[in-house]
Amino acid sequence: MDTDKEDFSTAMSDLKDDGNKVEHADGIDGQPAPTPEELRAVRRKIDWRLMPIMVGTYGLQFYDKTALNQAALFGILQDLDLVKVTKIGATTVSNTERYSYVGMAFYCGYILGVYPITFLAQKYRPGKVCAAIVFFWGIVELLTIACKDFSGYFAQRFFLGFLESGVGPAFVIASSQWYTQAESALRIGIWFTASNGAASMIGPIINYGFGSIHGSLDGWQNIFLFAGLLTLFWSLVVLWLMPDDPKRAKFLTERERFVALERVRDNNSGLVDQHIKPSQIFEIVRDPAALMLITLMFCACVSNSIVGLFASIIIKNLGFNNLQSICLQIPAGFFGILCGVLPMLIVLKTNKWRTTVISVLTTVSIAGTAILYAVPRHLVGVVLLGYYLNNCYTGTPVQVLALAAANIAGHTKKSTLNSCIFIAFCASSIMSPLIMNAKDNYKSGFLGILICQAYNIVAAQVLRYIYHVRNKSRDEKYGPQAPGHAFTDETDLQNNNFRYAW
């Protein structure tokens, strides 16, 4: 216990607010250990402050993607020349390559922006950086209505992706700073999956309403006007309410800040250190478990094009009108929430089974993808079932983010790996529209998705084995996990007290 107090005291006294560190809180030394009631009260207070901001911000990010998906039903494809329709005899063939390129442009910008913007959040106050990001992406969102052709819209989507890129990694880091390993899994599930699912359920109805308005603007322009104005308003909410980290949280008292830090002591993931350490970046290349997290995210998100870009087109091609196509996407959002949050409740109760959940969810998703690949389109009900089952994939990225939050220590390593994971997410989202070809009824795309999903089932269990072996080796050499080094900036490979959650 003395080592713990010395470790905590040293960490707090060393962290002064000089631009690189944060100030020492007077009176921290010698404070009594938190009571269970205090721990619960502080956790509730943190939840009520952080979770609405994270859910709202990430939900807006996904709402933007659904806006493009549904704008495809309200004239954007024709007005911006995103689709070419040709007739071969009596058959009408649609070429959606330009529409795919527009979807790809967002993720090209995302890849280029994720690393520098993530480190802006590390170097400066993350709450203020997030607010600025949301404000400027709202401005760029509004510029959609000024786009007149494919090239202009391609550029707009690129810059939108660049700006939105820092939000996800910043939220993963925040989840690991504010919550325990078990708690962070559920919270990531809520802000990542629940917000996406809610946007998938509510967004289509909103977009249908604005898309159906006939005035000085076209229907698709009304959709993006509303999305941009809503995002600008939300940036003010983020600026006002989002805290930077537990040590500078003004909504907590001095005692509550101490309790907030004590809550996450056993994470052994260190405090925020605004110095960038190259050694921690290079450690990722030498860490097979870290590299496997990146590949898991890449393969999980190949399904993105089905949900985020081509859903409206695929469903409408089954013979439905605009309203029916939009309404039939709502159950997919509910299914996504179910597959994201329920597994996280299991993880919260057990602090285990993350990798097993990945394999199970991916197996269900494979069944859905196989239906989309093999079943004739006249069996409309079966095809829709395949579309809904495929949405089980949405639970896998959440588990990958939760594994990264729980199992990576060292602030530079954590920031860099989270950036790499989101780069993998983007690279996958760039590739997936390119393999979706309307000429073969998207079968080539579904086949590619099946291959990636099969890899994930195996890779998740390999990762589980790696974590198990590391924990067993450390227990044999150093004994069970003990307090100490909780607030130093050591990586998970350097800190022998660190234990992996799998």
C-alpha cells in the first residue's frame, strides 16, 4: 500500500500544467481510500456527463453516413452525376462506380486525418479539440448543398472524413481513462454500437421527411442542411460539457477526482502523458497481439458498404419504393444495437469472453452474408433476413475497440494503436465499395466479405491464446497482479503487473 501511495503521489506531483503535464491537486496526498459508495457515485456522475456526449457525437458521425445512403433515393445520384444508366437490349444496367468513389473519398480523408488529429487530442486539451472538430465538420457538412458535380462532392467528402477522423480514437482513449477494463467494454459498446444503431433507426425517418420537402432546395439538399445545422449546434454542447481528463474535470470535486483516478488504478494503463514517445510507437510493430487487433478491425468492417452505402440501393432493387426501402432499414439498426450492447453486458459481468464474442457474432454474420451471396432475389423475405443477420458484424468492431482499450498501456502506444485501428477501419471501408459491383448483383463483394469474416473467427481465438499465454507467464514469474506502476507511462509489455483481458 505504501508503494501505491508513493506511486500515486509521485505521478500527481510530477504532472504540472505546463502544456505537457497537468497540475497537482492540493490535498490528494494522505486521502483515505474510496468507499464502495463513493466509487459507485463517481461512476454514475461520470456516466451522466460522458456517455450522452459520446453517444451524441458518434451518432452524428454515423448519421452523416446514413444521410448519404438515403440521399441516394432523393436525387443526389442523378443531380451530381454519381450513377450512369445504360441499356443493353431490354436490360437496364446501372454503373455505381462514382457513387462508390464518393463513399471511398470520406475514408481517404479519414486515413490522412486520423493520426495527426489524434495526436492533437493528446498534445492539447482533448475536450476542446473534439469540440473544434465537430464545429468544422458541421461547416463542411453544410457545404454539401453547394456541390454541383461529382468532383466537388468527392472533395467535400474527403475533407469531411479528414475532420471526423479524430473522434473515434479520442473516445476510445477517454473510455480507458475514465473506466475500468470491464466498464470500458460496455461503454464503448454503448457509444459505438448504440449510437450507430439509433442513427440507423431514427435517421431514415428524419431523412425521408426532409427528403420529401419540395422547395427552393432539392430533397437531398434538405437532408444535408439539417445534418449540418444539427452538427454545429452539437459542437457547442461538446465545448460546454466534455471534460479533458479525470485530473482536470471541473464537474468533479477534488475528492471525486481522486476517486476517479483510484477507480482505474488496476487498469495499469498509466495517466495521460502528453509527451510523444517513439519507442512506444515502434513497440506496436513488435507486438503480434497489437497487429492482430488491426487486422481484426480491417476484416470486420468490410461489411460497411452493405450497411452504410448500398443498403438503400440493394433493398430498393428488391422491388420496394423509397419509403419502404427506408423503413426496412430500421430493424437493421435495432439488430445492430442488440448485437453490440448485449455481448458487452456479458463482458461487464465476467470481464471475459471478448474474443469468443467476436467469433460467435462473426459466425452469425457469415450466415447472413452467405444468404445475400447465394439466395435468388425473388425470395425477398430470405434476402432481407440475410441483410439483418449480416448486421451482427457491428458487434465485432466494438469488441476490437474494447480489447484495445483494456489491453494496451502506454499513452503514446495507445494513441498510435487506436489511430492504426481506425486507419484499418478506413482502409476496409475504402475497399468494400470497390468490390461491390452491380453488374454481378454484388456477388463479388459478398464473397470478399465471407473470406474476411472467416479469417476473423480464427484470428480472435489466436488472439485469445496470446493473451492467455502472456498472463500465465507473468503469473508464474511475478505472482498474481499486484498494485504498483498504475500511474506510470509504461506499456503493457513493459509493466509486469499488467494483465490482459480476453
